[in-house]
Amino acid sequence: MSDFLTVMRSRTSEVHSQVEREISLEKHLSDLSGYRDLLLRFASVWIPVEASIKASELRNCETIQLDRRMRSDDLRRDLNTVKTSLADRTTGVCEYVPVPEMTLEEAIGALYVLEGSRFGGSVILREAGHLGITPAWGGKFFSGYGNETAAMWKQFTKWADSVLAVDRLDSAAEGADRCFSYFLGQFQKTPA
Ligand code: HEM
């Protein structure tokens, strides 16, 4: 395994498990309002994190197809399809989390979290099928790159491993950990 993945996994496995536990089937996938709530929680973190990644030095890196990896528009479209928006105040997550500027290392760590979430996304999409959610109806955000999913993951992680010398992995892991904690914070929020 690459140094990049070894460090990222060891530094984030605990918070990943915590996040995974928060996305419970009964809470979010038993009816459409639970699914709306899930999408809103994602959006409140995803959209500002992606904006910060796009504003970082990572934007100058052509090899990883950054634009293709961005999913805020899919998320907005899905929110629209299931008829909700961040203006919906019932969930307690009616605002974007504030995400500061990121260094290149932090942006790579954050992108590791966003890209890795596609693994869980495919599970969510399958489990939400009984609500009528499909990639074409409300579930585009959770759908992967089809049969290119493994190749896209490999392209990113291989590239990250090649650009980050060992002494920069710590900052990348901090960026990943911080990104995971934004999600955890929003998933744990209860309505005011
Ligand atoms: C119900 C929710 C989730 C489930 C069931 C889930 C499940 C999984 C699974 C099965 C993997 C692949 C593990 C492997 O092959 O080693 C994975 C990897 C990953 N997931 Fe999740 N996940 C969930 C939510 C999330 C969320 C919300 C995020 C981020 C916000 C996330 C971030 C990651 C990352 C970064 C990896 C890559 C780990 C690595 O290979 O280095 N996951 N997840």
C-alpha cells in the first residue's frame, strides 16, 4: 500500500467509523424525509469544502481531472429533485459550515475524504432504492464513476503518493481529519 493511503487510513479510520454509524438506515433511509435530511447534511459540508478545494493550489493540477471529481452541482440537482434546500430549517443544518482556505496538502487530504465517500455512496444509493432514489432521480450525488470508479480512485491516490513526500503527509492527514470532523459535526446535529 502507498504511504499516502497508509497514513490517511490510520489517521482517519476512527472518525470514518463514527461518521458511518451516524448514517443509520432507520434515521436516513426509511422514508424520503430522512433522505432529504441526509442530502442536506452532506450539502452543508460538501459545497463549502469543494469550493475551498477548487480555490486551493490543487486547481492547477491537471492530471487528476479535478473538475470531473466535483459533485456540488449533482448535489444541488438532487436536492431540487427531492424538493428541499438549505433554507429548510427542520434539520438544524440550514447553513454551510465555515471552511477556511486550504494549503495544497490539506486540499489533497480533503479530496481523499470526498473521493473515498464514493465507496459509502454506492451503499447508500442501493439502500435508498426502495424510496425510488436512482442516479437519474435524486441519487446522482451518490452514484460513482460507473466502471471507472476503481481507475479514478487509483489515479488520485497514486498521484497523491507521488507528489507528497513523507514530511507532507502529516498536513494532508490533518486536512482529511478536519474534513471528516465537519461531516461528523453536521451528522450529529439535532434540530434546535
Ligand atoms: C453509510 C455510510 C458509509 C458506509 C457504509 C461506508 C463504507 C465504506 C466502505 C465499504 C469503504 C471501502 C473500504 C475498503 O475497501 O477498504 C469506504 C471507504 C471510505 N469511505 Fe466510507 N462509508 C460511508 C460513509 C462515508 C462518508 C460520509 C465519508 C466521507 C465523508 C466516507 C469516506 C470514506 C473514505 C475516505 C474511504 C477510503 C478509505 C481508503 O480506502 O483509504 N465514507 N467506506
